[in-house]
Amino acid sequence: MRLGRAQLAAFFATAFAATSAHASPEDLFGFGTRSPAMGGTGAAHAEGFEASYDNPALLSLSHERRLSLGFQGATYSLSASGAGEPGHVSYERAKGILVGAVLPMPFGGVLKDRIAFGLGAYTPTDIVVRGRILYPETPQFALLGDRSQSLGIRLGLGADVTHGLRVGVGFAALAELVGEVIVATDASGHVGSNVDAQLTATYAPIVGASYEHDLAHGLLRIGGTFRGQLDARFGVEIDGSKLSTLNIPIFNIAGLAQYDPAEIALEGAWANRDWTLALGATYKHWSSYPGPIEPTILCPPDQPDCGALQPTKIKYSDTLVPRVGVDRKIEMTKSAVAHLRVGYWFEPSPLPSQIPASQAWNSPAQTTTYVPTRFFDASRHVLTLGGGLELGNPMKHSMPPGEEAKSRPERPFNLDVYSQIHVLQPRTVTLERGPNGEGDDPGFGDAKLTGTVLVFGMIAGAAF
Amino acid sequence: MKSRAVFVSVATLAIGLFFPAVAHANPLDTFGFGSREAAMGGAVSADVSDFSANYYNPAGLARAKGLELSFGYFRADHFLKTNGRENSVDPVRGLVAGIVAPGKLFDIPFAFGLGLHLPDDRISRIRALPQTEPRWELYDNRNQRLYLAANLAVSPWPWLQVGGGLSFMAATEGTLDISGDANILSPQNSQLRHEVDADLTAIRYPQMGARIALSKKTAIAVVYRGQFQLDLDLRAKLHGDLAPFTTAFYALEAKSVDAFLPQQVVVGGSWELTDRIRANADFTWVNWSAYISPVANLAVDLNIPPPQGGWPANITPPTVPTPTKVVPIAMHDRLVPHLGVELEPLKLRKIEGFVRAGYEYQKSPISPQTGITNYIDRDRHAFSAGLGVKLLAPLRELPGDVRLDLHAQLSELSNGMTTKTDPSDLVGDYMAGGHIWNVGFTTTVGF
């Protein structure tokens, strides 16, 4: 049996590694610091590495190499009250490092100053990723709490095509795990197993375009971005059916650790020397979300309605997220420019108000029963605020004559901060009983959801 | 100017220490990173300025003349045998890519670099074998991993470059819970559910390097790569009913090291012997003695009380397993020499050509496997060769250069006999050895 235990341990290692699927905190809070301070807008005005997420076409606006480093954090205060509900639903605060780079490609000829590459990453400081798929009766804000606890990586390439038209492509990457574990007794009577599992990459495309037109009092730009569905599944089968004469079922340890729906963002932005105003909306295709968990026992193809427990199906709805953002530029001196930013967005919840019950096994009664499905979510009003500084090179004065002119760009350093408050719109969801009224859990009935999320971030950048 | 240079150097390294990179147990230690470097036996710590500096010596990034983008591919096939039988060690194959972005910060040369090896089939693989099962410990599974690194570098004086970064890995801790009713008469009717609650926690380790130009034709370098280990701390619980007989409880706690990369120190030199011949040598000290066996320490609790009236005659219930005694793997530190030479037989206004060769030798760090463990390894002689061509300003749109480099490397693992002290050892004595072919290309566009 000792061999079997070692292999079983290895299996668990792979099963947990499966949770190394990454997700996108940027879908919750935005990406970088400028866009999150402006209501998550950016499809028509993103700058620097942030454009690799907001709209890769706008990477082509960058004409200097810039490296950025910062941090971001979020704290949760979420509550579910009602009969059988816990009140406070605890989530660990999220904190992580932001890294970004934008690199214009110094082509010559017709490609000169037209193409730029950008990349950005958010990586939590304490963990790389959190994979938590809990029993459905455990109270959880599954679309909010743990989704911010994961690495997010975006890469993009933008091109200035002609006459104000820009296009861009990019991708986001996650990891998912597939594998199997076969445990069996060998000819010598020892229990052995074959563990073979691997992390594989899964990608989602990002495609963007923008068109800009000079007006008498500024520049008008329209931008659109498509972000493909990004999901990270894990699926490992444990086959112990040949382990002993006990007819052990095959375990399907599988689920969806992280999920971002396909999205389309459309936006218009007007900018002049001092102001940038942006207004847009993001469509999110939540109705394709299959839910986080898969059945532990898979029914055979010829017996699709076998008696195994099936996770309950929840009908998620597509959402439309309106956004608005403003940036006010204040030139303090020739080498110091300040920015003030505000914004707002409304994030409707894709979760229905009536949540069907989940099946479970009642051991004392030796029968299948129903438990409340405590998947919680509520629409959010998000107020955003931020500021920024662009600074000239403080060493300029010590440079020899003539060197100053060569030093470029004019203001190579930037420092940006932002903060958001997400206020959950108070909501009552009904946790339904089984289809025939089954279930004796006191939690069936109404649950009232409230809460806030505070987010902050800061980035320092340097052009080189 | 001097104080400013020192300030920028320190600041850059400080930023580097917070700059994230991801690097897993390293296929590049074995097969190199970039075709030029692989062809020169990896002896490039004092002679690297392209994307491969992210691995060989981050300080080299600050020597880049302009923005560079690189892309390539390599494939290493193992032909390793025990007792004359092919062991089917999977090939290591995948793309390599990288960016070097130099510039100036406070009027001091500064550079940022990214390097990536992305395997074709997977990001990483977990393959668990019992300690008694023969496996090529350094080739079977350790190299099946992603490598991703980011670094910063500065050149405060023309003769000095320093660079570094901080790589991170993910250790694992978590809990798996399966509960319900396992129906052993009709498994598909089992009423089971599962729950997973796990974190991949960040593990960080540094890498840094320096290069000193002693003259226009001679340079030396020193590089440090930190050690990392990935802990696996896992708990699993299976509890419920074994219908229609009894209840079952199984709890397991496993603590192990999933992957281990020993710390390394590289000292190297590069000599431009003539205008067209360059010779390099690196010596890498690898702290293999710190290696930790990838076998789990387990604590198991199993409780399946017999049903009333006892078990049916045709069923033998599982019994509580006895603890496994993990035998530590004994390994020794090694000094690995790398030698490389580069010739430039073709040097025209628009095109340059290169011929390269290299050699490295790694004496096996693993002690003879005379006991129950079977971590197979053999001394490795790696011979490499390559060609390169550089097109200067080939198009108006490409004012820099375009480079294509090819490499081939043959690693010979000398045949040797493993003899067991216990004549009744289940595996017994075996002869092991073989070779590994590694071929690839890299293209670079320099601006």
C-alpha cells in the first residue's frame, strides 16, 4: 500500500496544482492606475501598458519606452444576512504587484513610429493564485472574492494604420490542468499507480480598434475592444477501480477554477489640452458561464441520468456595464504636470435572484437531500478617484551643455495613484428548496446581501 | 557623475529585487538558451548581450545597442537506455523568445529584458514515481517546465555592467475534500461531492550578475542564481458511506518538495583573440548537495469499520498502510566547465557569418545507487556546434540587423553499471547510458 499512498499524494499535488489557473483581477478593478481611476474606461483613451488590456490598438500612441512598477490592493466587507446565514462573509484582502512595459518598435520607412508592443502583469504578493471551489452550501461571493487572488498577464501589439485608424491584437494567458491517476495492484501484490498530469496554457484573444478625428476644440476618438472568454478548468480522474475487490467509483475531480466571460467594450473619448472625457459600456457574456463545479461521478454515456449527484445549474445573465471617466490635466511647471481623475461604473450582477438548491448526501438518513446554494453576488456601484504626476528629469541641471537637449522625453517620470469604492447594491436573493420542497436546512429562504470593496493602487514609471 | 552612477546601480538592483519573473526548475541548465549560446557550450557569461542574457548574465542586457526581439525553437530528444532498453524519456521541445530594451535613465545606460522558454505540450508536468522505480532524475521530468524571467541592468561606467532580477515560483498548500456515499455495488450511483481549497504561494529567489571589461578584448563575469524549492503541503480527506456496507474515513497529509533548483555561481571570461576569433570559458559551481529528494513524507489515517456480520467473502477491504521511509538522495556539489569559440569567417558590408563550437562536462552529482533508490544519472559530455548569419540593414523598414543562428548539441552519457549491495534487490543491477540530441534555431531582429 505504501506505493499507493505516495502516488495518491502525488495525485493530490496535481489536483491542487490544477488550481494554478489564473484569472483577471483587471476584470474586477481595471488594469493599471489611470484606467481604474477613470471608471474603468480606456477602450478609447488608454495610455502606456494599460492599453494591452483596455485596447491594444492604443499601444501605438506610445513613442517612448517606459517601464512601470507599482502595487494594488483590495479589502472586502461582504455580508449575507437572514435565517441560517453567517452575516459577515470573510475574504482575505488582495494585494499584489503591478508591472508594465511599453516598447515602441523603431522600424524605419513606412513603419516608422507606427507599431508598439505592450505587456502588463498583476501578481499577488503572497500567492500566485487561489483556487477555491467550495461546497455549494458554504456562503461565498464566488464572482468577487477569490477572483482577485490570481496572476494576470496581458500582452498586445498596436499599429497606427493610417488617417486616425489604429488596430491592435493581444492575448491573455492562463494555465489549466488535465491528467489522470490510475491506482492498481500489480502482479507482486503491491499497490502502484500511474500519475500523469500537466499544466497546459489556455489563451484568450484581445482585439481592438480605434478611430480618431480632430475637432475644432480637441480630439474625438472611438474605440472598441473584444476580449475572448478566458477560463481555466482543472480535470483529473482518479481510477481506483482496480485497487481491490471493492468496486470504487472513478472520481472526477474537476471544476472551473477561474472564469472571465467574453466581453465587448465600446467607448468614445474627447480630449483637448487639459481635459479627457470618456463614456462607454462593456457587454459581458455571462450566460455562457457553466458554474464552478463538475460532478464528482460522471454518468456513463449510455446512462446519462444515472443516480450520481449533479451540481445545480444556475442561469447567469449577460450584463451591460456603463462607464464614465474624466481626466483633468494641470500644468504646474514646464517639467511638472498633475492629473486629477474621477469616474464611475455600474456592474450589474449576472446572478439570478432565485437560486436553486444543490444535491447532497444525508448520511444519517442514508438518502439524497438538498442544501441551499449559497452563491452570492450583487450589482455594484463603483466610484473611482485618482491622480498623477508627470515629472521632468531632476538630473538635467547637472548635465553638460548640449546633453540636456538629448535627454528625452521631456517628462520621463510618472507617478499615478487611484482608489475605488465598490458599493454592493443591497439585494435579497431567494435560496430555493429542492424541486419538491425537499431540504431541512434553516438557510432556505431569503438572504440579504450587502457590502463594500475598497481598492487602491499606485504606479511609478520611467521612460528610458 | 560617480555618485549618480552608484545610485542608479543600487536603485536598479533594488527595483530588480521587486521585479517579478517566473522561472521553474530549469531546462536551460541542460540545453542552453538561444542558439548562439547553446552552440558555444553555454560559455557566454562574459559575452552575452541579447535576450539570452536573461538567463546567462542579466548584466549583459546593458550592453545591447538597441531594441532586440528574438524568437526561436529547440528540440532535445533523449536516447537513454538501461540494460539496452530504450527508456522513453520525453523530448524537451518548445519555443524560446525574448526582448532586450536598452535605453538611458539619468543619462546612464539601462536595459530591461524578458526571456521565455515555453514548452510545446505543457507549462509544467508533475510525474510521481516511487523512490524504488528507476528514473533519469535530471532528465525525466525536471526539464518539462516553463522558464520566464525578467531582469534590469545598468552600465554605470563603460567597463562595468550589473544586472539582476527576482524570480518567483509557486509552492502549493491546500485541502481536498470528497464526501458522500460511494456505492461499491453500483459505482455510477455514488452520491459524492468534492471541494478544493488551495493556494499556490509565491516563492522568490534572486539572480544577478556583473561583467567587467578588463580591456577592449577581454572581459570577465560573475553570476549568481539563487536556489529554490517548491514545497507541497497537502491535506486530503475522504469521508462518507461505503454503501451498502459501512462508513469510511481516509485522511492524508503529504509534505514534499515538488521541484528543487540548486544555487549556482558562474565565473567566466571572454577573450577576443583576433578580429575574427573569440574564445570563452565559464565555470559553474552547482550546489547539488542541497538537493532534496522529491518523495513525499506522508501521514495517513484510514478507518473502515467492518459491517455488521463481517465483510462478504468476495471483498477484501483495504488495510492501513505502513509508513514509507524516504531514503534521502545523496548528491555532491559539482564544478561544470563550459568552453566556447566563435569564428567570423565572413564579414562584408551587408552580411556577416559565424561558425561556433562548444563543449561542457558535467560529472554526475548523484551518488552510486547501490540501495533501494534508483535515481539514474551518468557523467555528461556535451559537444555543440552552430552557424550564424547577420544581415545588416536589410530593408528600409529594418534599419538595424536581422540574425539567424542554428545549433546542434550532442550529449554523451557514458555507459556505466549500477551494482546493488543487496543481491535480492527487486530492481537488481543494471547498465545505463545513452545520448541526447538537441537542435534548434533563433532569429533576432535588432533595431
